[in-house]
Amino acid sequence: MQKTTLLHEGKAKKVFLTEESDLVIQEFKDDATAFNNKKKGTIADKGVVNNAISCKLFTLLEAHGVKTHLVEKLSERDMLCRRLDIIKVEVVVRNIAAGSLVKRYGFTEGTVLDVPIVEFYLKNDDLDDPLMNESHAVALGVATYEELSVLRKQAEAINLVLREFFAQRKLKLVDFKLEFGRHHDKILLGDEISPDTCRFWDLDTNEKMDKDRFRFDLGGVEDAYSEVQRRVLELD
Ligand code: UDP
């Protein structure tokens, strides 16, 4: 399958149309941004690593009955996907308190949550992706109550699969962000699942092994990403 025109360029990926109207190619870049574009940089080979990890995790999720946009991994940086009408809602699932949950609500970082927290954020950079509830999303016209209920259930189911998978690889899945899209009459999981969109802590040492190393200049960013890749891909 060949790329034709560039449909969209985001912070970490380009999306291309193909000769098939129903299919797009996601090209993973090395560009990294944080704090809504205020911090910019590159992480060497991040695109290759995130494509490999995402393809593996989407395949795992498909095997557990989760419908995703993945068709196949085309090359090191390219993922062939079904074309989605992206729902402008970012779904965050949290197992352990970190990041904005700590800032906003005063949780102590590292507190294990008795029940995972599911949050919805409006996908809108101009507004800094504000946290919202179902009523806001419906009022804004970004999703229906029925769709939001599907997103929540899918996110909870995905969390159970991923938490188990990462625990076997000695990684704690602290939190992660998902995006979904409409495809004909179905809702499919889209975007990516990678150290850019998840927080992973080493099970034994609690060492951060994700984009927080870039966000907070902790060093060892590339090493952390490739170690996550190794645990995801080599420990089968
Ligand atoms: N996240 C993301 N994209 C965003 C915002 C958050 O992938 O635009 C991920 C982030 O990497 C983390 C989880 O969602 O794994 C929760 O992020 P949080 O709300 O704590 O915000 P942050 O501290 O990352 O600003």
C-alpha cells in the first residue's frame, strides 16, 4: 500500500491517505512534545520504537476482542490503519496516582487506586485539552451518551488486558491515554499506545520508563523507550 497525500500532521505522527479510501498510513516521527507543545525535542528512533510497541499492543488487544484500527505493520515507521472519524475525546485510565491527578486532586504520587479512574478530556489544543464529564462532551457535540458509555467500557476492558501484560514484563501500568474513532457503524480504538501515551514504572525499582523522562529532563529517555520495547517484544 502506497502513501498518497498527507491528510494530517500531528505532534508525533503523520497520517497519509492511500489508494484505498478506507485505509490510511500512520507514520511515526521522532519528534517529542510535552506540556501542550511548550517543550519540544526529538527522541532518537522513538518513531520506530512506538510503531513496534503500538502494533504489538493493538494485535494483543484484537486477540482479546477489542476492535482497533490496525490493519498491519508496513515498515519500521509505518502502520496501515482503517480510516477513522476521530472522536474528539481523550480517554485516560489511571491505576496509580501520577501527573495531573496528583496536581489537581492532591493524591500522593504512587498511591494505588482501589478502582481505576476513567477520565474524559476534550481533544482541543487551543483549549489545553480540558477535563470534562459526559454532559460537557454531549453539550459540545463531540460524542453521544451511548458512545461515551462504549468508550468507558472499552477503556476499562483494555486496562485489564494491558495491566496483566505489562505486569508479566515487570512494568506497572500507571496510567494511559486512548483515542477512539467511528468506522461505519462501529467504534474502533485508534491512535497509538506507547511510552508517549502511557506511564510505566519498573515493578521492582519504580523507575520511570516513559515520556516523563523527557518531560522532566530525567535523562536516559532513549534507553527507557528501548527497554520498554525489549520487554514488550522480546519477552513472549
Ligand atoms: N497523555 C497523553 N496525551 C495527552 C495527555 C496525557 O498521552 O495529551 C497521557 C500521559 O502520557 C499519561 C496519561 O495520559 O500517561 C495521563 O496524563 P495526565 O493527565 O497525568 O497529564 P500529564 O501529567 O501527562 O500532563
